[in-house]
Amino acid sequence: MTAETSGTTSTTEQNRGGLEGVVAATTVLSKIEGTTGKLIYRGYNIHDLARSTSFEEIAYLLWYGKLPTKMELVDLKVQMLEERTLPTEVLQVLNDLPSTIAPMDALRTAVSAWGAMSVEGKPGIDQAIALTVRFPVFLAAFHRLRNGLEPLESHPELDYAANYLYLLSGQIPKEEHVKALNAYLVLLADHGMNASTFTARVVASTESDIASAVVAAVGALKGPLHGGAPSKVQDMLEAIGTQDRAEGWLRDALARGERLMGFGHRVYKTEDPRAEELRELARLADPQAFALARRVEELALALLQEQKPGRHLYTNVEFYSAVLLASVGLPGDLFTPTFAASRVAGWTAHILEQINNNRLIRPEAEYTGPTEMHFVPLGER
Ligand code: ACO
């Protein structure tokens, strides 16, 4: 359905408006209610899932369409365990990258290299699993290499969230860190037709391979208007430093016409339900960092209401993601790649959904340039 047939916006308005309100696909994976602040994965409320499921259960739910039984979860974990290796060819590629590049760029390159060597045929759930479990492996390997350390092998007794922290540090992670990271991974796994998911579906719709679609999605997630915001939230909180400096700092930023990172959303016109969960997790994880973040949040919301009346700007998922991810020991430049290590479950589920009922995604552009130019050959110009 296009916006024209649904009567929401004209073609020209769509072009200017970033496709706002345009329905680009049907999906049974997740649903966002922007005015009530509700998010469901396959019918299950995000608050229930965040509080009592593992990332593996959520990946299963997205890929297979139902929550797993105990045995189904065991089988999935066995398959994940077998797959979460670092192929020598990818290690070689990561080794050759300059240690100064952003981990998000290293991740995109690693997925591309892995795809070139490992992916054949139509995307399927086995490929989705093989690719998803390698995200933490690739990220941790690059992180260790850039610090002059050898990459580690996955720990056979640790699940997705715990193994990621182990692969980074070589230490068995604290239980509270694993719990916090797992909840984060659950909360970020899927989110309707966000920019990176749309990107993945466009690539999949050309009947390209799963790795190509995911590489494109990683590129879309990287931008600060999408998944690139949390490290900028951390930069903001560090620059503010203390509660007494917050109001002046925020007023100055707005006066310079800057956007406050971690606020505003294309769909939510009320609080993002994921922010509600992450606020509580961040409060438990690091009370001191939380106190500053909470004060900054309160002031930012008040200032945005004062200076952008009627725009409905509320806290989004990225604001407390920054506090939470820092509290489990991640450096700022791993925040967005860690988001990717969750969202890859959603991307791959969307890719499978797209190709199982595929039609090439190929919209139109409204041409607004000249139409009757007189051609002059090169030598006469
Ligand atoms: N700070 C200040 N002003 C803002 C912010 C913000 N964070 N967000 C929106 N606005 C203002 C805009 O300046 C604009 O004002 P104007 O009408 O006076 O020009 C108005 O609100 C509407 O902004 P749009 O850009 O049209 O809103 P859009 O729906 O395109 O933007 C977006 C959504 C990109 C997320 C935006 O709110 C933003 O840039 N936020 C900051 C970055 C951020 O936190 N990104 C993470 C998003 S969550 C995610 O992707 C996982």
C-alpha cells in the first residue's frame, strides 16, 4: 500500500518527509504504537519479555514464530554453540584492518568477508543463526586485536550475552552485568520498519544474499539519527560532568541548533517503552551515573517542551542505553555495534519474512529537474 492509496501523504510530501507514515511492508514480527508507547514482538509485550526472557528465546521467537519450549531452546543453543567460531579468513581480515578504525566499520567488513566465504543459496534460519552468533565473536575479536590481545574462543558454558562479555575481557562476567546486557539485547532485537530493517528488506527483495542485506543494515544503523546515538549520549553526559552544569550545557546546545541525543523518535510521540525498562536497569547498574543522567533527562525534557512545543519529544531507547552499556564495561565505540549484535536477530527475521513473500522493493522518485535542456557536445561547451 502506498501513502497515496491510503490517503496519508502526497508523493511530494513523502519525498520531503522521509517516508513518514508510509506503509512499506506487512510484518508479523513486531508492532509499535507510537501514541500509546507500546511495543510487541509477535504479540508479546516488550515489558514482559525484557523482564523474563533470554536473548536466545527472543531470537527463536522472531525466527520461528513462537516462544521455544525448554527442549527447543536447548537445541537452538547447541546450534549456536557450534556456529560461534571465528573463521580463519575473517580473523585475517580483522588482523589487516588498522586498529584505529571504528568497531562498527570492522564489524561491517567482517560480515562482508564472512558472507563472501560462507553464504550460499537462499536465506534460511540456519544462515540467520550462523550470522547472528558471529556478531559478538567478530566484535570481540576486533576489540582485542586493536588492544594488542589475541582473540579468545567462545566459552562453551556461557550464553549469548555472557559469552560476549567474556570474549571481550577474558573474565567470567558478573551475573548482574549479564542480566543487564541480556535485557538490553532483548529490548533492541526488533522494532518495526526502522531505517536499518527497511534497508535489509530492500536488499533481500532483490534476491541478494543474507550477508549483503545485513552489511547494508549495519551501514544504516551506524548513523547518529538511528543507532549511532548512544555514544553521543555518553559524550554529552561526560561533557556535562556534574548536575549543576546540565541546564546551561543543554540550553547552549539547543541555542546552537543541535539535537539532544537520546530524545525524539519518528514513531513514538510519547515515551519509548524501551526507555522505561532501560531507565530502571541503569538505575540498578550504576546509581551514580544514573543520578546525573536522570537530572539531564528531566532538564532536557523540560527544555524540549519549552523550545519545541508540539513536537512531542520524549526520551528514546538510546539515552539510557549509554548508561547501561557503560555500566557493564563497554567502551563508547562498542555501543552501536552491540546494538547491532541484538538487532541482527530482527534483521535476519525480516529478511526471511521478505523473501518468503517477496516482491522487489522498487519505489519511484518524483523528478523535479529540468526536462528540455539543449544538448551541447563536449568540445563546444
Ligand atoms: N533535539 C532537539 N530537537 C529535536 C530533536 C532532538 N533530539 N529531535 C527532533 N527535534 C526537533 C527538530 O529540530 C524539529 O524541529 P523543527 O520542526 O522546529 O525543525 C522537530 O523536532 C521534528 O524533527 P524531525 O527531524 O522532523 O523528526 P524526525 O521524526 O525526523 O526525527 C529523530 C526523529 C531523527 C530520532 C530525531 O528525534 C533526532 O534526531 N533525535 C536525536 C538523535 C537520536 O536520539 N537518535 C536515536 C533515535 S532512536 C533509534 O533510532 C534507535
